[in-house]
Amino acid sequence: MVKYMMIERKNIQKLINTLGEHSDTREIIIDDIKKIPRYSSYLGVCKQTPVKILIYINYDYPENIQEAVIIHELLHVQIKHEGFPRVVINENKSRNANPEAIRVLRYIRDHFNSTIEHPQVFYREINEFDIDVDSYFDVQVERKKHRFERRTERKKDKNYYFLRQQDILIGIDYYSYPSKHRKMIQKMFRNLYPETYNYCNTLYRKLKFNNPNEVYTSAQKIKKDIIRYGRKNGLSEINKIWDAMDIL
Ligand SMILES: [Zn+2]
């Protein structure tokens, strides 16, 4: 119950008030991420129902990180109220997908949504709240580093290029990190996969994320360029996953 008291903190109260201005007065419940095994290694995840906002957080991390994670998840909710676009799976294009393909489609959809929301979410986390931004991004960088370090791929097969497509998507996130953290993770990305890093960099220069319209246009560009990258590297079946992502 002590952990639930986090909700009383002024940063979180500030966001609850902002949600209230959008008539979102749903109950906010903080719970242990270990209760949902497939997310158990995540920092946090948010599930929403018409009456509740459930935020699952990782209690393995200290309280200053937990607080930043709660703010992060609530900011995702907040910007949806402001009309920022979302990525959904096209029903027609995914009709014949098997359970494994559905799993992959959902995974990509979730990451795509995160990528297009994070420039706004990170900006506000850094500038509008009195939270431990430095420690929070230290953890982010550690986790992303770990993601790169786990890589054992040798041959450049289809799966290799599918992972690079995901690196491009997730790589867009890094541009919104504070500069110290951004440099650390981008250096690792550039060293491991210079071509993919350059592709991501060229794509990023075409993007803007200041308002819902800019984010919508940027999301279309991201999708188009990731598909183009796949086509260039011989992915046709896998590109259907990206093609099934609709931006609304
Ligand atoms: Zn996020």
C-alpha cells in the first residue's frame, strides 16, 4: 500500500488535474508489472478501460524511477486526449494472420505508437515535471544498450533486416532523449549498424512532432521509409506487417 501512496505526489497530482480538464476522471490504479508475465521486464505499461487507467510498474526499480514511469504512462494517456494520432492494425490486411503473426503485429503496433508519442512525452517529462530525469534516462539507456548487446545474429537473412526495421523505428526515440543520453545510445547504434543508423538519421531529418498534424504526417513518412528499407533488402512478406499499420 505504501507504493500506492505514490499517487499523492505532486507531479502525479498535476497530471491527474490535467486529465480532469479533458473530463478524464477515471480511477488510476498502480499495480505490479510482475502480474503480467509478458511485460515483466518492462519499466511500465498502461492498460485502459472505460472506467480505469491501470498502470503496471516495475518495483525492482527505485521510487524516483517509478514516479517517472507513472508520469510517462499518464502522459501517453494525456496526449491522446489532445488528438495526437494512433497506430492501429488494419482489419482487412490482418484477417488471415495466424496467432504468431497477430502477436508480431501487436508488438509492432505498440512500438509504433510509442515512437510517434515519445517526442511529446519525453519533452514534457523533461521540461514540465520536477522528476529525476537523469536517473530515468540512465535506465532507458541501459535497457536499450542491453537490447543491442543481446544481439547474436550472424547472417544477413530476412530476420536480420526485420530487426533493423525495428531499430529504425525505435531509433527515432533517441532523438528526444537529453543530449548526454542521446549521444551514448546513438554511438552504440552507429557502431553496430552504421547503415541502419544513417538511414534512421536521414528519416529523422524529415520528421516533426510538435502537434497532432505533424505527428500524423511523420508517422506516414516513418511507415513509408521502413517499408522502403525492407524492399531494398528483399523483404516482401515481412513488409506486409508494416503495411498493415494504419495511422488514424
Ligand atoms: Zn512510452
